[in-house]
Amino acid sequence: MINIVQADGAAERAVLEAMRARAARAGAAVDKAAAEIMEAVRERGFEAVREYSLRFDGAEPRELDPAELEAARSRCPSALIAALEHAAANIRDYNEKLLTRTQEWTSPDGGLVGRVVRGLARVGIYVPGGTAAYPSSVLMNAVPAKVAGVEEIVMVTPPTENLSDAVLAAAQIAGVDRVIAVGGAQAVAALTYGAGFIPRVDKLVGPGNAYVAAAKRLAYGRLDIDMIAGPSEVLVIADGTADPKFVAADLLSQAEHDRLASAVLLTDDLALARAVDGEIVRQTGYLSRSEIMEASLRDFGCAIVCPSLEACVNLANEIAPEHLEIVTADPRALLPAVKNAGAVFLGAWSPEPLGDYLAGPDHVLPTSGTARFFSPLSVDSFLKTMSVIQYDRASLSPVKEEIITLAESEKLTAHANSIRVRFEK
């Protein structure tokens, strides 16, 4: 069952606070352990990485050769390979259309200005292992990097006894250059500082457990990161025209991620909320991860009945959800009012799993309210820019006195002199 809350100014606030608090559950012990691992790898390099890998994963780090990736691909069902290739093609097409390119133009002063766009030199992708093996995440992280022109993509994944064939196949399809079996905070540290055959990278992306997230926070500044991913979440805005079966299915698709996942319905129709609740009970009965879904919905799920769709959108903007579905009679009419969301899904036939797997936009999205200031992963995430300025004497001369005036106002006489000497006789 899902808790149905009548919005009264206070009840919905309690829901918001519970959602925000759940992202901070890792605690100081995890941060301390991650810090110790990061420092040990910084000081002792590969020796420390090897020790932690043996301790936590029972195996030494190793690099996989291309033949292993090809063999993994050959073991995958042909239907899975076709689906991965289709998804990769859509992701590639989407990011190629977004790609920012180098531009130069003549400024109002007559000089040449512009911006050079470059792909990062080397990017690391963290891919969880074990039961949390997601080949779709390999595509979502690696394909945009490839489109950006990243010179080398290094994927790391825990050295489990049986590495996921689907994950390795996805790495080959996406064009990953190197795959290294190493995981945990020690993998983050190795990619941060460089350790033996594991290279230092310029940016690290991809999801991981609490220790990986803590290590990424510590690594930031020595390298760039995508974001600190919190528990997954979906928020559905629906009116009385929505099919409760569809809405319930979409809420459950997020609730099955883990017990901390959040699935929230905002509606102006109490009857719909009750019908969705009934559908949740019915569908949970035949789905495989029912225990996880029930815990997630009990602790972090609810239906909030608001006085209007406008009030629903206002509350959604405050929540700033990772995934926002709008399932109303005219979903596009509400889009201009949406300010904060990682990804927006419009209409009954655009369920959130479409974005997770195949549509093309990335499923690496800001969580825990950070959509207020973070954006989804995309080709832009793997680019850096350099500004370009080229004036000649004719274009510098008319502005020289203004530059000198500005420099002297800041008491930077050498700056002023750099301009002045060019026009001395």
C-alpha cells in the first residue's frame, strides 16, 4: 500500500524532509573508511590498491584483454546485443546533436575572439559489480564520452569471480578502451592518483556504493566527477485522466531499485490516488522484488493530493526530482512551469524506463533535490573549453586607454605597462 496524504501545508513538508534525510544515511564511518583508503593509495600506490582488493573482493586487480570482451559478447543472447546496440545508437545520435563545437567571430572592437572545445584526455567509468551489474549504465557513461572525443576511456568494475558478460559486451559496443577489474574506494583512489598500470584520469563518472560515493567526494578537485548519486526517485504528476495501472507500474519501477528509493504521486484527484494504491497492491503481488518495493513505498513513497495541478507542479519544483513524469490530459501544457527535474517524461506512453534504457537522453541524473543546480550527464560533461583572443594593432589601438585606465584603477601598473609599451615610439 501507499500512504495517501492530503496536502495542507504541513503534511507534504514532512514527506519532503523524509526524502531529503534519506540521502545522508551513509554516515561518518563510511567517510572515515573511504578517507583512509584514499590516503593509503596516495602514499603507497598499487601496493595499497592490491591489498584492499584482496581484502574486500578476494582478487587482485587485473586488466582484461580485448579477447575477453569479445568472448563475453559472444555468450550474450543475440536479442540483448541487438537491444544494447539500438540503445547505443540512440544515445550517440542524441549526444551528437548536442555537441558544442569550436567557434570564432569578430568582436565589436574588430578583434578575433572565440572558444576552442576539446574532449577530455582520459575518463574513468565506475561500473558496480555483483547483483548491481547494469550494462545500460556502461552505455550511458561511455557513449557520450566517445562523442565528446575523449582520447581514452578506462572502465573499472569489481573483480568478482564471474564478471557480467552483459557489462563487458556493453563496454565493447560503447568503445571503452581499457577495462580493469578493480572496485570499491580503492578503484576511485587508483584513478585519482594513478597506481601501477591503473592510470590517473581527468574525470570519474558512474554509480557505486556508499564507499565509492564517499571516495568520489574526496577525489573531487584532483579530478572532476559527474555527481554524487543518492537513492533513485520518481515523481509522477497525474490527473483524473491517467490510467492508475500505468501510474502504479511506473512508481513500482523505481521502488524496486532499493529500500531507499522514493516513488511519489502528486495528483489533484483523490479517486485516482486510491485507484493507484489498489493497483500497487495488485501488481506488487506478482513482481519479483516485492519485499524491496514494499519497504521503499512504506518509508519513502506516498500519494499527495493537491488542490490543483498548478500546486502539484509547484511542489514538484521544490522536490526537484530525478525523474518527473507528467501524465495528464495535456502534459506539454505543464512543461513551461517545470523548473527543477533531472528528466521529464511527458504523457502516458513515455514511462521512466524508456529513458533508463533506450530513448537517448542519459539516465545519469541529479538526485536528492540537486536538480535545482545539477544537469544530466551528457556529451557536455566530457568537454572542456579554452577561450581564444586575437587582436592586431588596429583593433587594440582604439581600446588601449580604457585597458590602461582599468588596470591603473586596480593599481596593477605592469598590466597597464603591457599595453602602453606597444604604442611607444
